[in-house]
Amino acid sequence: MATDLHRRHALAALAGLGACVLAPGAAFASPGERMHLAAAWEHQGSFHIGVLSTHGGAGQALQVHAALEVPTRAHGLCVLPDGSVIATARRPGDWLVRWRPGAGGKPQWLWQDGERSFNGHVLASADGQRLYTTETDAETGASWVVVRDARTLATTAVWPTHGIDAHELAWDTRGNNGGAPTLIVANGGVPTAPETGRVKRELDRMDPSLARLDAHTGRLLGQWRLPDPRLSLRHLAWSPDGALLGIALQAEHDDAATKHAAPVLALFDGTALRGVAAPDPIAQRLHGYGGSVAATPTGWAVSCPRAHGIATFSLLGDWQDLVPLPEVCPLAVRSGALWAGGLASSLQNAQAVAPLAHPHGAGLQGARLDNHWVVLQG
């Protein structure tokens, strides 16, 4: 948790850098001409959020289109209808920012007061008027969904997630609450403590779960667990038809062999939660670590940076392939095609027989992309 002095120094330093840095000659073009992705990355010890862009087609460089330096490592991003990018710090985080790339003006910062920490993810209502963040109570370790006014960032409601280590959240619009949208929250279930930050403690007490909450009141509508409590539920994505929710898993077993063979994907059909295994010996190569997750009409994709590849499955969960990409992390879908970001290059249509490679431009040389990026429409 940052002290007031740390906050003043951080904001002063960021102010000196300027709110927005536009790449030379960069200008927003029509969606048909260029691909734009909101992303987070680390480069030479400094952390950034921004917009990356490229033209479609093999060999076209992925460039930094606009960038904002942030105090610590960012994680999840959210894009509002007005084009604002919302980003929050990786857990246990103490800042959230709303920023309008290319529009001028200063970014809008929110700092935690010490009572809770951000867990790295933010979700917006369909109209962009409300923000929902997963956060952890600094004293008890319990997780909460905090609802904020998107304009002022002021808190309007606080709801328990009925678990610990809450991570990503997603909308469920399938009408399981009398037709009203509900929130799905992935409780990672890994015990930590405020004084030791991200250090994992007493893993025998892990309690990961998937919780469904009423989006108006926060009331718990359902909760589901996998049989193996050492599989932490982290990131979420819906299948193209909205029938299945994919969950990226991260194994926390004491035994190395068990951990490395653990599944990296689980599927939720609204009533049951099940893990999806890769066949041996492929499973051992994944090391039980799933990063981002996405789905296209071709099937599921889970980034596995420790395996330097993208694990792909059919929409029903059958194993397909491991697509090589060194240090792959973020995944996004545009027009049914998967875009995946790696260390030195990114892939367009990564699930195809012959994906199109985009080398990283000068501004991204040596940069490490974080787990998530988001396609910008227009």
C-alpha cells in the first residue's frame, strides 16, 4: 500500500512526463485500415498503459500509438463507450486511472486509502456509467466488488464476493436472474496477508470459487467450486454464443509433478464447473499456468507464458494444439480472429494453420506485455 509521500512523488513524476505521449505521426484511422489495442506493458523498469496499433497482414510492425506511464504494474483494462481507458494496478494495487488517449487533458487518478487494495480488474456497465472493481480488505483478507461512479470514481456500493483473492469479473446476460444481468466473479482463493503483499500463505486453506451476484444488490445467487481446491480461478471469457464461460486456471500444488500436469482451463455452463485437461505429455509442458483466456468460433485459447505458447481447445473442451509464441500473455478477439501478444512479436489469427506474425516496433523492443489487451473499435 502506498504512503502519502509515495503518492505525491509518483504523481509528480508522472505529471512531469505529460499525460499522453503520442507516437510520431500516429493518428487514429478507420477500423478497417488499422488495428488498435489498449494494452499494459513494462519496459526497462517503467510501467505503461496505452494504445498499440498495426495494419493487418504479416510483417506489419506493432507500434506504440499512445502511452501513459503509470506508477506500478498495471493489469486489467476496460474501455468505456466514450473512448476512455480504465486501468488498475496489479494486486495488491493502490491506484486506478481513467485516461482518454489522444484527447488531451490530465488522467484522472484514484488512490486507495489503506482499507482495501485493488485486485487488478475493472468492469464497466453497458452504458459506461458505473465501474465494478474486485478488491481485498486489508484487515480481513476478504474480497469485495466495489461499485463506482465512472465519472467521479466515487464509491456507490460495496458487495462481498463470498471468497478471497477475487480476480476477474464478467457480465452474465443469459437471464438467470429473471432476465436481469448478473455478475460472475472468479475468487482465486489464494490466501495472502497485507504485510507480505503477493506472498502466498497456507495454500492448504485455498478456497477458489466462481460466484454469481445480483448486479443491482450484490446478493449471492450461486457459487461453484472445482473438486481440486489447488486450482486457482483467475481470468474469464465467454464463448461466442454465450453458452459457456471459460476460466483460466493457475495450479498451486505442493508437488511439482501434480502442479505441472494440472489443467489450465475450466468451463462453466451455468450449472456446473469442470476442468478441461490437455493430454500427456503436452500437459506437463503447460506447467499448470494459464494466463489470459479467449474464445473464437474455432475454440478456446489460453495463453501459457511458461510454455511459450497458446493452448487451444475446441469449444467443447477437446484438445487441439499448442501454438508457439515466446512469453505469450495477452489475448483478444476481433472479427472472430484471435490476436495474441508475445515478447518480440504478436500473432494475428493465432488459431489459423498459418498465423500472421507482427514484429514489435522500436517502442516495444524489450517490452513485456501484461496479461490483457482490449480491441478498440474505431
